[in-house]
Amino acid sequence: MKREKSNQEFERAKRVIPGGVNSPVRAFKSVQSTPAFISHGKGARIFDIDGNEYIDFVGSWGPLILGHAFPAVIDAIEEAVRKGTSFGAPTVKETDVAELICNMVPSVEKVRMVNSGTEATMSALRLARGFTGREKVIKFAGCYHGHVDSFLIQAGSGALTHSVPDSMGVTRGTASDTLLAEYNNPESVERLFSGNQNKIAAVILEPVAGNMGVVPPAPGFLDRLRKLTQENGALLIFDEVITGFRLSGGGAQEYYDVTPDITTLGKIIGGGLPVGAFGGKKEIMDYLAPEGGVYQAGTLAGNPVSMAAGYAMLKFLNDHPEIYKELEDKGATLEEGIRENLGKTGIPGVVNRVGSMMTLFFSNAGQIYSYKYALTANTAMYAGYFKLAVENGIYIAPSQFESMFVSYAHTREDIEETVAKNLEALRILKNP
Ligand code: KE4
């Protein structure tokens, strides 16, 4: 594939944007490559400025469950933007979106709009701390909740006693209030609760992890967390920025029938425009200013253009629940095809999938159900696979520890083509 224009644009961008990108993963560093600059997208495909075409399984990292430039979303944006872009005052569409989210997501009785998933999780944590009067929070190694100081934390040497910052600029003080547990290991949570009695405000997790690669909850894991938090007076926060409206109209909490106290949302609810949200029971949400004493605000929160896009997206999903069966079937076909290809080539791999989100781990661990298992993946092999796939017109995440997303726009032919090209790539990896 020719990439002259993208390469030139990347050099130009690096002169004025850190790393040439506005979000690190886009720089393709972890796969030792350089990014394609995208000119436009339509349906399941994106096109770069050198004229290359790709079947897209990144989908802007999750928002585009209906595909690129979905007509109902584009029409809604066009209609809204002609009336102005922002008023800093209430608009009816914000209430329309809030009512729809409350109707679709079991745990949500009230919801506050923000501008990103990071803002949603940051605000949800402050709300949980304000509501409980407690300071500590439990998160899980391998789960990502945006670039919030309190969540950019990794296990310290004595993992059960202290945590350490995972980024420069995060203070030890902040880190000391974040406790690290192991995904799918409820005993690791129990130990933290017994070692920090009456100090833990909340447990936050991705109900299906997408940021260590896809790692589903083990049977009963979410139920155990629900009971443990209730028993210990802590709130359960489901970070559904990826899974919200992805796994079902009611997200993972509907899919697994476990109801959290607070839910954070993003991605799909903006239809591709900058949106985040957090919601929960009235008694909790009414702690937020101007009702209560937990301050949170945002100039462009509930922006009328983003709300128009989000409403069009959510309404289409709510009116067409049959989409989720179709996404399940397409996801299953893709998973089965990749598994068969691994068998044909003898390349060690683990495929984790829930609905339309999945990850092919280049690992011989057999099963990957927590971060330490995800880390067994051969990231060099993934990098090689990534380059072969993209070179062959299959656009996947430039990191082993992300999810592939199947959208409503992917056709059966797209899936068949992808399975065939996956086999070609695996054969080359096997015999370079
Ligand atoms: P944003 O601030 O990027 O809108 O959302 C943060 C966030 C919160 N929670 C979960 C579960 C998330 O996955 C994310 C963001 N996801 C990453 C990729 N998995 C966004 C891609 C990027 O960082 O550019």
C-alpha cells in the first residue's frame, strides 16, 4: 500500500502535535508502524488520504456501532448544527437523551451528560466519594477508565498494601487512595475490603474488559462484586463506556442482569461526537450540584449537536433491538473463522469475544481471564499480524490490548473477506 501522503502528514503533524496525534494509541507506536491519515468513512469502511480502502474494525474505538456516516445520525447533526452549535443553556434534546438513557439502562434513574468517558468516570468517582463520605476506590489491573489520575495506577510491590502511579504527574497521595484488585478474582476484592474497612467508596470495573484486550467476566463474578459492595457499604460502578449499548440496549448490566449503583457511558451515546455521561439511582445522582454538594460542570456538556447525534443513534438502537442478534451472529462467524485459521496454521492464539467485541491474543496460555494472562500475549507477533492485516485492507487496533468491533454495517461478505485475509496473515506469520 502506498502511504506517501500519510507519511508526509505525519511528519507535519509531529511538528505541532505531541507525537503527531491527539491520542497516543493512534501513533501506532506499540506496533512499530506509522498511522494512515483518514480522509473519510462510509459504512464498514474507511479510506485514507492515499486512496487506500480498509474494512474497519476499530470503529473509532467503539462509538460507530452502526458504521461510519450512518444516515440518521448525519441527518440529525445537519439539522441541529444549522440552528447553532452551543447555547450554554438547557435544550429539550438533552432531556430527550436523558429520558432515553433512563428507559434503556436498568440502573439509571437520572443521568448527567459530560464530554468524554474520562470526564464520566472522574465525576462518578467524586460522586461516589461524596455520597459515601469515604476516600478509597478499588479498580482492577488491566481495566482502563480514561486518563483520570485516580485510575492511572498500577499494582505496587506489595500489591495489597499500596499502589503506584502508572503515569508521570500522578501523585503518590492520589495513588494511595486507589487499591488494585485482580479481574475475575473476587477474593482479591474481599481481601481489600477486609483490610480497608469503612474506607472504600466504590469498586469500578469494565463489566466486560476491553482495555486489556477483551476479557469477559467469569460466571458469577459480577454478582459477587454486587454482593461484596452491598455488604461493605460501597458503591458498584460499571464503566460501560465501551459496553454501554454495545452488548445490548441496556449494556452489560442488562446482558448479565447485574445492576450497579452508578454507570458511566460514552462512545456510542455520542454517535461519534464528543459525549460522555454518568447516571444512577436518584438518591445518589441528587448529590450532584446544583442539588447537592458534589461539584461537577462543563461548558459543552449536553451540547445540542452531540445530543442530536446521540439521540439519533440511541433511538435507532432502541427501535431495532434485533440488531444485537445480528451483531452476535456476525461476531460468532468472525470468531469461528479465526479459530479455524489458528487451527489450520498451528499458531497459538486465544480468541475472547462477547457479542460484537473481541480480541485475538497471540498467546499459548489457553485461556485469558485476567491481566496477568493477557500479558502472556506475544506483542511482537501481534505487531507483525497488525501490519499484514492493515497492508491487506483490514483495519484493526494498533495494540494487542484492545478490542475489535463488528458494526451493523459489516456485511457477511466483509466478515468472509476478513477471515480469508486473517488466514493469509497467519500463514505468513507461520512461515515468514
Ligand atoms: P474517553 O475519555 O477516551 O472518551 O473515554 C475513556 C474510557 C473510559 N472507559 C473505558 C472503558 C474506555 O475504553 C475509555 C477509552 N477507551 C480507549 C480505547 N479503548 C479510547 C481510545 C483512545 O484512548 O484514544
